[in-house]
Amino acid sequence: MTNNSFSESDSLVVLTRRAYGVASAAAQTAADLILGANSGLEQIAAYERQLDELDREIDERLATEIADAPLPQVREKLACLKCMIDLERVGDLLLSFSTRADTVRSRLDMQDLRDLGDMLAILSRMLSDTDAAFSSRDHARALEVLRADWEVDRLHNLIVMRHLEPQSAFGGPHSVHVIGMAQAVERAADHVKNTAEEVCHLVSGHTVRHLLRLKEKSAEQLYLEHLHQQHLGGGTRAE
């Protein structure tokens, strides 16, 4: 195993990367569903079952695989477990979103459909980018995922405000469904963000969250400064 990538023969890593692919496909299918490109609900339910199975398999293998593994591999395997927990939840949220969307999408305003579709497209890209960052330990790409989550938050807030504003033409009997779907995607993006933060932890031994105690700078800037200081001080990366 090299310092720059995970071992492709590590079964937990392979399973985790497979989970990223399944979750990304589920997000893409949900985007097609909300925009009317296909029904997609049965396929999304199948993706959710696949993620459940992958979660179960990683959970069952973990204890055996870490028993005699060296410390760097133990950390990798624990990272796989943490990421898989979040990815399984992404599958649940996308199925919840799609079940509701399949029922009400024909009655929703086109602006809502576009914004929800944009949220799902960003979510799918976040999953693909975190998968790439996970496999190569690319902290810069992981930080891009954190920035993408801000855009999901922005669209979520825009939808909610549009439907709760008393003077808005968007309020009505379907608002609760629109807000519920937007919240499901926003929460799914938060779970993907968690896995991106796990990549940061694998790179340096410190997560972005640990650096949030210093409020005067952005989390990303603090993290990059931390890596720069390690480099200047001759520090080594946490394995």
C-alpha cells in the first residue's frame, strides 16, 4: 500500500467505494424522477437495499479484519465503517424523497422541480467527488465537497423561504411535501459532508470540525493553514 491511495485489495475499501457509486446512482435517478425523465422509484428502492447490504457486510467484516491489522490499516477500516454509516443513511433519505416525489411531482411548480433537481445533481457530484477524494486521500477535493454543501443549503433555504413567505404564490397544500423533500436532500448532503470530513481526518489526523473552535477564519482556510504548518515543520502525515 502506498501513502497516496488506499489498497485496492482491501475488501472494506472496495465495499465502501461501491457504496459511493450506488449512492451517487440513487441521487442521479432521484433527479431524473423529480424532473419527470423516468419513474425510477423501484430502482431507488433497489439502491437503498444495496446500501443496506453493504452496510451489513462491512459491519460483519470489521472486527475480523482489524484484529491483526497494523494501525494505519485499522484507521482506514474504521474510516470505511464511518463512511458507510453515512452512506446508508443517504440511501434512506433518497428513498424517502423519491416516495414523496413519485406521488406529488405532477402537481408541483416548475421552479420547485428545478431547484430540487439542482440539489440532487449537486448531491450526486458530492458523492462522486468524495469517492475520488477517499480513494486518493485528496484533501483539496474533500474541501470542495464541503463548499458544495453550502450550495445545497442555499437552495434548501430558498425553497423553504419561498413556501413559508406569507405573500408568496408558492404556499399551498403541497408546500409541506416540497419542504419535506428539500429537507431530505439537505440532510443527505450533510451525511456526505461527514464522509468528506473523514477524508480530512485520514490525511492529517485532524478534521475540519476540530478547527472550528477558531471562529475568525473559515474552516477550509484553517485546515489548509494547518497542513501548511505541518509541511514547514517537517511533520508527517498521520497514517
